[in-house]
Amino acid sequence: MKEKELRRSLSVLPIGTVMKLTDLSARQIRYYEQQGLVIPERNEGNRRMYSLNNVDSLLEIKDYLSEGINMAGIRQIYAQQKEEETAQKNRLQQSLTDKDVRRILHEELEAVSGLTDRSQDLDIHKKKL
């Protein structure tokens, strides 16, 4: 995970700060949590702690509601997004097997170390031209 994404996913914001950032009431935020649209972490004192990603989701929910989409529609949108992310991860995992990764790594190491016969590579490249 990139540094930026890691920072955005840290749950450090209390509900009061999130209320100010999103212009939502605590009740609205808890309702969206009950609906499974936003899932804050809990600290040792069992207080909700939100991340910047959670704030983005809340603002997105607000936008959907202002566009006239109801809660069932928003849940459906989020479910589709989750399915697409899962499918994309599966495609990535299926596209490169461990054997493929080892082969690519081996080829890269040979190329960097100068152990390969580059004359063959040059002949192949000339034929393509």
C-alpha cells in the first residue's frame, strides 16, 4: 500500500470532527454505519474513530442522496463497486502465477547481471525491424 493510501486509511478522527467536515449529524453518521456504508474503527474506549477514506465515503453518500438515490440504491452501488474490485484482484492474481513471477525475475536478473547472450536478443530485434 502506498504511503498516501496508508495515511488516508488511518482511523484518527472522532465523530465530532467528522460532523464538522461533512456537515452531517451524529445520528446520520451512525445511521450510515448501521446500513453498512461506513465502518469506523473503535478505540480502546469503544469510541468511533474515522479515517479520511470514511469521510470521503460520507461525502459521497451525501452526494448520492442529493441526486435522489435512496439508501437501497446506494447500497447497491457500493456492492457493485466491491464486486468489481474483487473481480479485478482475482484477474490480477490469475494473470500471474508463481511460475510466471519466478520466470520474469530470473530473466530480469540475467539481464541485469549480463549473463545472457545479448547477441541472440539483438538478432531477434533486427529480424523484427
